[in-house]
Amino acid sequence: MSPHATGRRRVHRSVTTGLPLALAAALVAAGTAEASSSGEAHVTRTATLGDIPLGAFSNALLPGSVDNDRGVDLGGIGSDIYPAGRKGEYWTVTDRGPNGQIKVDGKKRRTFPVPGFDPAIVKIRVSGDTLKVIDAIPVTTSSGKAVTGLSDQAGRDEAPYSYDAKTALSYNPNGLDTEGIVRAADGTFWLVDEYGPSLVHVSARGKVLTRYVPEGLNLTGTDYPVVEALPSVFLHRKINRGFEGLALLPDGDLVLALQSPLSLPDGDAGDASRTTRLLRFSPRKKAVTAEYAYRFDPVNVVDPSEDDTSELKISSIMAVGGDRLLVEERTDKAARLEEVKLDHRSDILGGAYDDDTTSPSLEQLDDPAAACVPVLGKRLVVDLNTVTGMPLKIEGIARVDHDTLALINDNDFGMTDGAGAFDAQGRLVDSGIETTLVYVRLPKGL
């Protein structure tokens, strides 16, 4: 139990059932036998992260970085997952840290309850029904300082506020809202970021080597190199919906997935659109080499309980060989995994739809194919809504073997939105949602 949790006993519970994990595991095991016999996808293992005080975690990496963690435990590491080489070990990455929204005078303010928190690369091991942290690497600037998760630019990113939304915090151009992660053959890491949106090259010990951003971003004042190498049209990313997925192809190229459609020509068009974009980036050339249109299924197909198209998002992508990807389409309550092939005939890089004055925009096309715009063909691999024992808000997918995936959720550091997220003493009222990793066996191999 966390030292700060005096008087609080937390029962670890299944995210989907609300049952204690031991009971949930027994039920999942029972369901597994039935699912296996019927050839359905099923959970074969579940492991959760225990309570690690965020202040202790952060200060062990960067002494003095957090003076008050407000009772928050380490979380958010499920923003992505990548195999670490040894069986049961994975690299994960936190997002920008605990954050929420509180309405003040009818307008939402973005809160950063632990502004000193620094995004980190976290290595975990599955040990029985537990996730153990076995290594952690802070993401730092060229001079070794914390990049932090604070908003980059006034007028473009949300203004940062204190935990109670009463005090404005300073912007930080070094700030990263990290999401996807892969590890290259040379031991360095690649991350994607929602603010820029950005592709970030990081050394084996966490130092930012280069941050690649859209042309025209004009991000100044950083303590690391910034290169404008991405199409300028990506400046129109929706707030909090920048790059979310990242995959490493066998040839060494990277694929970046934009979480949601661009706001082109405006936010209403982006919210109504079902077409988002992927970029292919060559680390060798240090340049984007292809761009693809990705078409979501209708929102009520992805999530039968949802009718708001703007809830559709890509949260993870994973290479499955050659130029094939596994893509996670989701809402906060449902998810499906689709397989796509990056056909060179579907490349739209440098065409009319990279010009933000093109009308109608790619995002406004009800049927891109009818307008002679190629979209990636896809095949449903598994509807995770049908798999018993799945956590909500899956944001990371990794391959375990030919027919097994490891999936991990983002628990948002136990944060919720609204003024009730913290008690009268400014301590977190924890949501009770744990960081959970599940192994899912597929009826057919990838």
C-alpha cells in the first residue's frame, strides 16, 4: 500500500466486471475453456500494476522533480507497449502525466496536478498476476532536464492549470505528451507526441536527440533540436488528438498514426469525419516518404452504444510483417483490431489533400473512393468487445507469439475529470481503475 494512502485500502478489481481480480480470473479461466473450444478470441492471462507513489517514482529518476504528488500513483504507462526481448518483458511509455479538466465559468480548463512529472519510458515484467517495474528512463532535454508534460505553445495548446484549475501554470516548449513507443535495433527509442504532433527520437538513456514536427509549427525555446520535417497540414490536428500510434516496420521505417481526423477546414468537419491519416517516416532519410488515408468504420459498428463520430480514434498500431499493420480503432468503451497493408498505390503524400486550402478537404469527403482518393483496405482481426475480461481504454498492443497479443490499458493515473477529482486536502480521489495487461489468444494467427 502506498505510504500516502493512510486509511485507504484498495481492492484490486477487474475493470470490466468490478469483481475482485482472483474471482474475475477464475471466471475468465472458465470462459477461456469455452472460448477455446468454440474457436473464439479469449484472455489467457491478466496482470496488474501495484501502487507505486508517483513522487517516489519520479524523484528516483530526477531528484526533486516532484514536491507533492497529491496521492497519485504511477499510472498511464499503458499509452503504448513494445516487446523488450525477453519473454514477458515490455517497454512502455507514460503519457504527459496526471491531467484532467474542470469547468470554470462554463469553460473547461486543463489541469496538471503534478506539473513536475516527467514522461518516462518504463520497462515492465509480467510476473504471475502482477506487473513489475524493472527499469525506468526519464525523457530529458539535451542538458538532462525534465521535458515535463506541460503544454508547449500559448494559442495552440491548452493553457495549463493547477490541480484545482485556479492557478495558471507556465507553458514549456520542451513539453511532450508522449504516446507510441518502439525501440530501434541500435537501442534508441522512437516516441510520438500529441502536442506537435511530433515524432521524437530518444537516446537509450532518454535524452531527446531530435523532435520532428510539422512544417510551420515554429516551436522555439526548446532545449533539444527541432526539425520541421512533417507535412504542414498536420498543424490542423485536433486538440489532444495528435499522433497516438507508432509502429516499426521490418525494413526500419516508422509508421505514425494520427489519433483522429484533422480539423479541416474546421473543428466541426473534423468531428464529423471518419478519415484520419498515417505517415511513413524513414529514419535513414530523416523524412516522410508516404502518407495514407485510413477510414474508420461507422462509430456504431465500433461501439454499438455510441452515436458520436468524434469519439472514434486510433490508439495503437503494430507491425505484423512486411508492410502490414494491426490498427486499433476504438472509443473509450469499445475497440476493434483491423489489419491493413500499406500499398504504395494508396500513397497520397504531396497531393491535393496536403494543401489545407483544398475544398472539400479529405476529411469532408463522405466517400473518398468515389472521389478517386485511395484509402487503405482493411480486414477485421478481432472485435475486442466480444472478449470477456478486457479492460477499457486499451492503448497498447504488442505481439507475444504467432497467435497471442499483449494488450495494456491507460488508467489515466487514476484521474477523473471535474472538481471532485481531489478531496478537500488536495489529495486524489482515485478512480480505482488499475493499469492492466492481458494476453489475448486469437483463433487464427496473425
